[in-house]
Amino acid sequence: MVGGTLAAGSTLGAIADKNIIDTAVAAGQFKTLAAAINAAGLTKTLEGPGPFTVFAPTDAALPSFPPGTVDNLLRPENKAQLVAVLTYHVVPGEVTAADVVKLNEAKTVSGKMIAVHTVGNDVMINDARVVTADIAASNGVIHVIDNVLLPPTN
């Protein structure tokens, strides 16, 4: 942590065998996220050396979107918007739950900030609650969230 904002460089004790993409696919609860990453052309990046921290919404988190939103984002003509949404879920560096709870905000790969705060015992990323933390991958860490993060439009 540097000045209350997210800093890259923390490490998990154990290194997982699978990268972030393979770890998410193996979990079985991120099918839509994996399809969106592929449609956005970000698979190779998130399979790369990283490290990355991904705040990953499960398939169960998607019904919070208005009907048709996901299908619309997956259309080729909306690739730039899809990339903006997905990169808003990724923070450069490996940030564990112990690191996250010390933060007020974090700069995402998209260049926009996410708010980090606690409500009781829950860690919140904007309005999404972290439901599972510190899923180790060979090139970073995944924190499962219960809602999709939408980047600010300004």
C-alpha cells in the first residue's frame, strides 16, 4: 500500500499451477466472464506473466444487468466498450485480501479508479462485495465479487 491506494508487488505464499484464465475456467462459475475475455481479445494478456489481480464476477452476478446487456456487450461492434468493462476489473500487480483491506482505492488496468472499503466484515469494491478472496493463480490472484463493476463514464 502506498498512501491509501493500491500498490503492486505483494506475493502469495503458494504459487498455483494455472494462470488466471485457466483457474477461472476450471472453477466453472465464470463461463460468461471467460467468454467476454475471449471476445475482447484479452485472453493472451491474462494468460501472460502478470502479475494481475482480477475482481471476477460469477455467472450468478450477471442477472443484476438489464436483460440483453451482456449479449449486447459481446457483439463485435461493441468490443471497445467490453474491453473497458473488463479492464476495469483488473488491477496490475498481485494484491491479496490482506493488502486490499488496507486500501481506499485502486487504479485499474483501464486507468480508472475503483473504490475499496469495508462494510462490517465485508470488503467492497465499488458496490460489489468480495465473496471469496485470494484464489491463487500462477500469474496473480482472483477475488470473486457478487456484482459486475461498471467504469465511470466521465
